[in-house]
Amino acid sequence: MKRFLVILCSTLVVTNAQLPSFGFGPSGFGGFSLSNPLFNASFTPANPVDRISNIASRFRDVANTVQQSLPRLPQLPNPLTAFSRFARPSSSSGSTNSNTNTNENHNSNTNGNDNGSGAGRNAINEVLNRIPGLSGLPRVPGIPQIPRVPEIPKIPGIPSIPGLPNFGNASDVFNSIVNSLSNMTKQGGNDPGQIFNQVNRYLPDVSRVINDIANFTRSAANSGVWKNISNDIKNEIQHRINSMTERVSNITSAMKSIAQSLPNLIRDQSLNTTLRNQPFFFPGHSGIVHLFEWRFDDIAEECEKVLGPNGYGGVQVSPINEYLISPSRSWWERYQPVSFEIKSRSGNEKQFSDMVKRCMKAGVRVYVDVVVNHMAAPGASSPLYGTAGSTCDPLARDYPSVPFNRSHFHADCQINNYNNATNVRNCELVSLPDLDQSNSFVREQIIGYLNHLLDLGVAGFRMDACKHMRPEDLKVIYDRLNAVNPMFLFPPGARPFIYQEVIDLGGEAVSASEYTDLGVVTEFNWCIVVGGVFRGTVDANALEILTKNGSSGALLPSSQALVFVDNHDNQRGHGAGGDSILNYKTKPQYIQAVAFTLATDYGIARVMSSYDFSNSDQGPPQDSDVQIILSPGFPANGSCNNGWVCEHRWPEIKRMIQFKNFVADSPLDHIQSTKYTFAFCRGEKGFIVFNNSEDTITQVYHTCLPQGQYCDIISGEVSQGTCTGTTIKVDANGDAEITLTKNSVVALYVPSKL
């Protein structure tokens, strides 16, 4: 800490860079704010843990903002050349005009007939010589260099300033700041108080160094050598010292205030991260959207314009590491890894990192689909090529960019018996070379990749094909993962959110319950039941098993279950569910199924966002060269262009996310069901009813809502005090007569009251 503050201070003086003062103060109930002309933010999180992690993030934001604001300045051999403009040139005639516009304007017009010119140059050179360790600092553009004059007289009594480091560029100052904070975070463990106490401990040393610098300059200014130097040199030095001291004082005060406030921030002990089942949604947000095959730049824009504003909590991105390039660019190529380099059809690591930051600022978490069960399968020719340019020879089990070789894989065999757990976990899934996760080298590569993603700010992972990996091997890997990065507003020390793909419809050797102690598990039975009900092949009252109270014994524990209507596999007929799976192609029934998934109190919900396809291998919308993925765009009607379906943008689904967020803490009660209808309340905040028949049904329902007129948020919305859809009247008893057309749903909640 001492090191990077000294670097910061010295650079501000020498390069004329200006770091405006910081203001620190309270913001709302239990929150705080940091402000500065380059940076202004306030945050009042609902959870005290978030307040702690926010502090570290704000300092990182400041450093990054200033770093981006500084140009990459050219190098010069002497750090204090800025002061050389005050020395008079030795020529007998002529003038020098220097106008530098960094953060201040200076104009120096001089004539050659100045008796003090030699003394001025000597004094400046003496200053340059007397400050050790400052060589190589960047020069402020527009300031002329004056060559050194030999035989410089010595000035006694000027102290040297120890501890001033060497570095090559002004921007590196702020990299040093970020790295120092990161190192302190690691050294401080999970205790934010310890981290900031460590910062606070250095503050007296920082003040001492600043005083040394000030005393040094005053000593030089008072020396006899300066008698013939014009007053503008003295004034400039004093101005710089005063300005620097004030800025450092502001930073110091802000850091002291933060350090002093930390003991008052009480960590929420109710947050249980041991099961890796916390998705870390921001307050007022929930649900995950799977933006299948989207590009990183498009995802970032979607976070800012759609997901964040509508209350979605997170986004699942398709596999981001290098994978096989298939001839037709099919979607499944993403699930055939070649290396762990972040380079895919979605973009590179820089674009990914930028996306994570932009999504976080929009209130949206990022979860990465991870494939570590296997590597790319043999093709028609060899070698095969990956999206980052790597080659591999799957037949030889040679993946040099990792590197993996035959010793890192299980013996060659094909999965042919799902009643044999060893066969399922040690043999190849559709000829994909099966990695041995018990191998220490394989583990190290997986752990390194996942930890790198955590450093980049992701909230967690969807772990592909977990059914084909041993739980004990996964536990070793998960236990060695870093905590989520607190710089991205995560609770300090929290474990990443992990949801594991395990298809368990019963009757097989591998059970989903073997994985619930490790993290959340995909509940594929949900897809089958909800699909059967809204296709009309299963009675509506079967929906009761898809609630917390009704799910006991039938489904996984609610806190360990990820639920969804369809995913990228079974919407194409792959995986579990068969003909019962609904997708975007049957829109009325699909809206019903998604609305139920978002309205119930069971599990963690994920919404699929698809592209239109006519065959199960078809890749995403792409250009005529079958290389570049097309963007969905933002047409005026709120849908998507270029063949993207974008179910998450459908008005009915966006409004149901808002319903879900509003009723989140309310119990699911007053279930009213028949063979064809199913209704329930969410406390006194919301009500929803479904009709899965081909007939219109009119019936009186108890809505649990206060008396009044309500707008059905499926058929419309409240706009300027009126309802654009169906209006429902709720009487003094909370009852309402509702007419349901075939395959329809009506949803009411307090914000839709007229």
C-alpha cells in the first residue's frame, strides 16, 4: 500500500497529472458513497456483506477509470523535466514558448538576457540528481528538455527520499494500485476488516513520506543556490506540493473513514455459501437467462438494455474456451473442447472480461457453461482445428495446447449400460474422449481455468455432463476453487455458484442426489411434468408437485434445484423429456409453462433464449460465409432480428420476471386446482391461474389481493394509468370472476392495480 501511494504521489507531481479529490460519506440507510469528478457512485445494498465487498470494488473502479484517462506518454530520461521550462536557455537571443495543456496551462516566454540562467539550470539539475529512483518517468508533452550542465555545485542538507520505486509509464502507476489491492485481498483472507486495517496501518508512513518530499523541496528552495532563480520556480514547486498534499490528504481521509466504518458493518451470518447454491443475484433481480450462442458484445448490450432493466438476475453464456471448428458450424461444436484459451465464436478474453463488467454494472451476474468431462471427438480428418487456431489429434488423444495426452484419459470404451455407474463415468459419451478427473494434471488444468474465470468476475458455472464424472473427483476440484471475486460486489469469501447437469429420471445407476452436496443440480423432471400439463396430456392438478410443499419426495430439494421448461439439448429432442418438452414453437403453451416456472416458489429458475432452427444440428444465425454470428439487434417491436427468437424479450415473460421479483418473499398458498385449471396466491402480493384445456372456462377464484381493479400482465400492462390488456375486478373478499380462454394464463399482482 505504501509503495503504490508513493508512486501515485510522485507521478502526480512530475507528470502534471491531476487526481481530483475524493469525497466519502453516507448514502441511504447503511450505505456509503465515494465521489470524484472521474468517479461518482453510491450504493445502498440490502445485505451488509455487499456493503463490505462494494468498498474494494469502488477503489478498483477509481484506479481503472484514472488508468484509462491517462495517455501512454513517451519516455524521457529525467523525471522532473517539467520544471525545466522555468530555466532560462543559455543562448544570447531568441525566445521559448511552452504551452502545456494536461490539466493546467502554463506559458513561459523568456528572453536570453537573463543573468540567472546558469544558476537556474544548475539548481534544476541538482534537484534531479538528489531524488533517487525517479528515472524513467514519462514526460509531459510540450515541455522542452534542457541538457544537463556539467560541474553542478553541491547543495548540502537536502535529504534523499528512500523508497521511491522505478517504473516505465504513468499508466503503470494504476496497475500497481490494482495489483496491490488484489494482493492485500489475498493476504487478508476473507476478513474485509483485516484488509482495510492493513491499509490503515500504512497511512502514517504515507504521511511521513509526503512530509519528507515537502521538506526536501523547502530545503532546496531555501538554499543559497536558488537565490538567482526567478520566483516562478518557487511558486510552481510550492503549488505542486500543496496540490499533491491536498489530494493525498483527501485519499487518506477517505481510506481512514472506510477503515473506521468497517467494524460497524455486521456480516450476515444467514448467508450459507457452503452448498454453492447462492447465485448472488442483486436485490430486486432473479432468474437466469441462457443466451445460447450469443456474442459477448451482444450479451453486454443485452444486460444493459433488457436484462438489467427488466429485473433478470443472471445470464448463462455458452462455452467460451477454444473448441472444435465443425464444417457447418453446428451448435454442438462448443461442447468439444480443444484448449482452455478464452477464444470462441462469441469473442476473445478481453471482450469477455468487458462483458462481465458491463453486466455487473447493469445488475446482472454471469455464469459460464463449462465442459471438462471430455475433449473434442475424432473427425473425418486429422489434425482438427480449434477456434483459437490450435490443432489436435483426438484419435491419438493429443491436445498440445493444454497439453493433454493419452495418459490423461480413461481407457477407450463406449457408454452402453446406464445401469453400470463405472461404465457411465469412465467410458466415452458419443465417442468424446473421456478425461480422467482423478488425474492430478487434469485437475490442475480444470482448476486453473475455473479460477481464472472467477478472477474475471463470473458468479459461477454450469457444469456440463456431471453425470459422467465421479462426485468425489468433482468435490476435489470444487474445494480448490477460489472464492468469487469481491471486487465484483460478492460477499467476501463466498463460494461460486455451481449448477450441475445430471439427467436423472429414475431407474439408473447414477442419481442426482449424489451431487446435491456439491452444488445445485438440474431438475429434468420439472421439464417433463410442466410440459405434460401444458400440452394437455397430464391433469393440471399435477402442478402441485412443482411447488415447495408438494415436491417432497418427488423432486430434489428446492434450494438445490435448477428448473427450466427447456434447454439447448432437449428443445432439439436430445437428452431427457422426449415429446413432452415444450419450446418456442408452441407459443401459447410455452408462455404458460414459463409463467408457472417464474410464479412458483420452487427452485432457481432459468429461461431459455433460442434461435429459430429447422434441424437439430443447425448452428446460430450467421453470415453467408458461415463464420460470423449475427447480432439479434433491437427492432422497434421489442423482438429480435436475424432469426433469433429471444423468448426472454417476450412481453409476457419479461413481466413475469417482474412478478417473480415482487412476490419473492411471499408464501405460495391458497392452491385452487381442477383437472384443467390450477391457481394459487403468493401471499397478498400476487395471484396466477392457468387453463390447460382447449375450452374457455369461467370461474370465481380467491386472489388474496386487496379490493380493486387489476391489469392482467399476460395480456397487457399498466400504461399511463390504464390497462392495455384484460382488466379483472377483485371484490372486498379478495375474490374475482375470471374467464380463461383455451391454453391461457392470467396473472395479477399489486403493482398492476389500477
